Amino acid sequence: MRGPLLSLAVCVAVVVGAQTPASPPGASSPEELARQVMQTFESGTADQFASIYPDSAGRVFMREARGTRRSELAQVVWKGPRRAILLLGGAVRGSTADRTASTGGNETNGARHFSGFYEAVENHGTWTISRQVPFDSANYVRSQHLSVTLAPATGLEVVDTIGLSVGTSYGIGLRLNNAAHLTDVRLGGTSVEHAFGGGVLWVKAPKSARSQLVLTYSLAASRLPRTESDSSAAPAFGSFNNTDVWHPFFSYLSANDLADISATVRIPAEYYLTTTIPQTDTVRDGTRIVSARSLHNEFLLALIYDRDWRPQTTDFGGFRFESFTAPSFKYSHDSLAALTKLVYDVLTPRFGEPQFPSRYLAAVQARALGQGGFNVRMNNAAISGLAGGVVESRSGQTFGHETGHAWTMNGTGLGSNFLHEAWATYVESLLLRRLYTPDDERTFWEQQRNSYMVGNDRQGFAGGFEGRQSILANYDNGRIHYRKGVWILASGNYVMGDSAFNRGMRLYIDRMGKGPAGYEELIAAWSKAAGHSMKSFVMPWLTSKYIPDVDARVESDRLIVTQQQPGELFDLPKLEIALTNEQGTTRKVVHLSHQSDTLRLGTIAGGPVSRVMVDPDHRFLLQRHWGEQSVKFELPAAITGNATTVSLNGNFVRAPIPAVKQGESWVVEIPMTEGRYLWAWQLGDGTAGRGRGGVPDSLVSGTRTVHSMQLVPNGYPGR
């Protein structure tokens, strides 16, 4: 097991003490500053750490650490007269002594917003940290050629030959599993000064357009629950996932580590293995040799293996589909191949071919991920757990979601998770449109809206995202990217029209893996296709914690449309307003780009306007003000047994609403805005009504459609 200081450097790292510092506002030298920061990280209070460390994400990492905080790197890697670059690395260790891929991966991922380079500056003799310096500042990973020996009972032996471009004067930093055991680090064939800790490998590499770094290391396999088919020495299955960071990269957001990757993996012949990129394999002398190469630039591979798989391949139109599943898997190879072809048949005519020239998808049953279905995408592979889940239905297209990732898989930057997950969710809607009815597609969009308004997030908060989180402020894969982000694409499609939207997405998708492909590049592609800037339309959806709250009214012959949400103003082209009077309903189109915009109506046949509705077809994700002031839910008391309390739950409440017993029924009566909502009764004994005593499902759960009949002050109870 590795010692407390994870530096393998030839240089001597600053010794970090164990006593709590007095937390001065700065230090007399950059070396002292590095020591102070890491000493305070390890043993100080959150307030003391905040007094000398400026970055909010790193403060959160320190403050919310669950385990023992460890200082692992604290040194100066470059120094000028009044400026220096510090290398700081810390980790949070749990109670286990295991140094495996999962524990080391958790440490690396946990510290990824903290461990790294920092600029320190001197002012009047005092050194302070000014900012964090990204690893990919003028540095590039051009290629990785991996030679791997995988022993399922023990782990990996890796030789990674990395092609680099180094543009900084302080070397290069890479993220790597913190439990990796480095045995050799060579640059250009020669041993090189380096340091490793906090999930960061630093190499003292000089500036060079082309450098070759060779890393030799091992990594222990994660411990998995044993199955009956396991021998005492080797498990039946396992994985080194991309999130285990079993080989180096910069970050999940970077474009500078998208590289040409090849891998040769050796594993005992009784196992099958996928690298998640196009591959072939041969068996020789009891060893399976898998040869893989990315045909477009990738960043992190996964190695997933299983003794029970029976891989199959189908080719259609130059596209290769491969399944890595056991015979007992819920879905056949042919059914998954047909779904894959459907996704490509729906998307390719509109948006072009993704990940060219790969033309490859693997469907993988990864038993190490547990019982779940297809809910992970890794490079050219859609990954399922043991059970397979539901791959497609009227309410969602999970396999299509993972398959559709191919078109924006290499999106980068702060908005990368929006570009990945909003797009894949949008793909689900297109598949529903092809397979089912317009009503099913509308129900899907209502579900996305309701999940935004009152849904839960992976960060732990419940009750919706409105006023609490913006897309660009969420660095990780929060659900806001799915629920709010997908509406940006849907509204963009409406505003631009199919032809321009298709061209814009093709322009954006074509640059995948060829450099930065962030939200800025998406806006540029949309703008070129639309013939005008789309920045004012897109940006508020990304930066605001709110969605538009639009009100419209008629005064004399004027239609006055106002947006009244806090924060940013939105640019809403082609906003429809429905005006109703005795003669019927007419629609007017407004471009709302200011706090308030006015449209001259002239004379409207049929008399005074009695009702004004904004966006009646719900082209945008807006606050809604029309609905029903009294929506009644009833459950016959006869089917609730001895339950003394009953509550109504659904995708429109922050918490279940207690019902009131009225005669022979339990009743909940609430105002609700127009929409479609899922509901279910819950009994006070903690069991749901569904399935109790042969009671029809329609009495205890269902979908409720609420119509736009009256103005409603709040259609989401609890908000």
C-alpha cells in the first residue's frame, strides 16, 4: 500500500505538517503558500481554508468531505519574480484500506475540481493564490497507445505511450486513478521528474510540439460481490470503467485530450472483453488478445469483461453493431440491432452521420453495474446493467437515448453535459414521434416540464430546479441538463424551423472530436444556419436559474406582452399569443426581446377579448398561469383497508399531499395549471395502493389532464 505522500518525484515536495494553521491571508513565498493551503486543507476548518483558498468548487470539496482529508501534493513547479505556478493535490480517503480501481477512481473524481495547478502572485511581499489554471492550457494529448494485461483476479498492468504537445513552461498535468501504482515514467525514452497525488500526475516536460510520454503502472481490480460461477481466484465478470480513470486524461470537459486511441488488451481466453471502441480479437495459447482503435478522437476507454457473454455482430449499410451479452439477457441481439438501425434511420437523414468514420456501436451487459438497464454511454458503447430494463415504451426511449449520444458525444466545455444529455433526451422525443402518437410525444414533453418544476436532482435537493440552479453553473451531470436543456433544443427547432435547425446541428456535429465543441460552437453553428445570431436566444436558457414568466394583456388596440421572471431577460421569437372572444380564438405572433413589447392589434372581430393565453401550444418552457382552480382526486375508502391516513403523490408535488376523508372517499382538491400529470395514492401504512387486493390500477394511479379554464395562481403545490 502506498504511503501518505503520493509523490514519485525526483524533486522534493514541501513537507506538510499536521497542526492547524493560524490562516494568515497570504504567505512570504510560494513554497510557504503551498504548504499553508494544503496544511489547512488537511487539518483546518472550512473558514480557515476559505481565507487562503479562493476557488468555490475546491472549498465545497473540502467542506463536504466524507472521510479523512489528506494532503498529497504541495509544491512549486515554476517560479518567476512575482508569479509562480503551484501544484496542489489532495484526496479524501474512506474507511477502507483497499487501494483498488473504485476507491482510487472515487478519490480522483472527488478531487477533480481541487487538485491541480494554481497561479500564485506576489503583492508587497505577500503571496496569494489568484486562480486555478486548467491542465489543458496550451497542452494537448494527441494520442494514447495502451498495452494492457488484465488478470480478472488481480487487476491491470499497463504501458501507456502518450503523444503530447506541451505549450506551458511548467510541464503537464494529467488526471489518473489515485490508486495506480506507477513503476516507470519516461519522456523521450529518459526518466523524468514527476509527482503523483490527489489524482494528479505532473511531469516536468519542456515545451515541445511533439513529446512522447511512456507510463508503466498497475491498478488493482475493484472487489465485486461473488457469484456461484466465480472461482476462488477469479470473478466471472468485472470492469474498469471510464470514470475509474484507469488511464490519463485532462478533464471530462476538455477538448484537448480527445485523441487517437489504440489498445491491445490481453485477458484469459475464457473471458470476452469490450474496449468500448471498434475492435477485433483473437485467441492464442489460452489468451484472448483484443485489438482496438478509435476511428475518431476519443478520451477515456472502458474495459468490461464477462465469462458468460456470447458476442454477436450484425452489419447494415457499412455500420457494424455488436452485442456483448449473456444468452439469458432480456433482449436478443437482433432486437437491439433493429433498435440501433431505427435510431440511425430517424436521425441520419436530418443530422448527418455521427462519429464518422467509426460506424460502430456495441450494446454491453455490464453486470458490475448492478440490476439496471441501458443508462450509460461509454464511447461507442451503450451500457446496461444485468437486467436490461425497458429499452423502449410510450413513455421513454432509453436505448435510443444512449444510442443517440453518438451525435454529440464529444461535446466539450462547461455546457458539455447539456450538449450530451439534452440532445439524447431530444432524440427520445423524435423516436416517440416516429413510433407512437402525437399524444404520446406531448405526454413526454409534459413529463420533462414537470420534472424541471418539482423533480429531484442528483445533488440531493428535491422540489424542482426553478430559482435554484442554472445549466452552466452545474459542472456535473445534474438532471437540469436533461429537463431544462432538452427544451432549448425543442424551442430552437421551433424558432429556426426544421431546415435551418437541421443544418445548424449538422454543422455542429461535424466538428465533434476536431477541437472545442461547446455551447459557443453550437450557437455559432445555429447562427450560421439561421442567417442571424442565435446567442441572445440561447444564452439566457443556459445562465438563468429561472424560466420565462410571461404575461400578456390587451389594452384598447394594443397587445402588451411582459416578462417578469427574476434575473436575465429572454429572447423569445415567434411567441404565439391566443386571443379569445365571443367569436372564437385568433393568434398573434410576438417577438419578445425586452421587458415589455407591444403589438398593435387593430380591430378584432367578435368584440372584446375575454382571455389571453401565452404560448398555447407550449413551444417554450414557460411558467403557466391557466388551468383549473379545483382539481379533485378521489379514492374509495372501501379499498384502503384499515389505513388511517392516505396521501396523493405525483410528478406535480414536492411532497405527498394528505387526503381528507369525506364520506366514503378520501379526497384531495387542489389548483393545477394546464398539463398532463402522473398521480398515485399512498396509504398511511407506507404501501402504495397499486396492486392491493386486486384493486384496479386505474383507481390508485394514472394520468390526469388539466385544461386551461381559469387563471391559477400556483399549479404546483409546495412551491
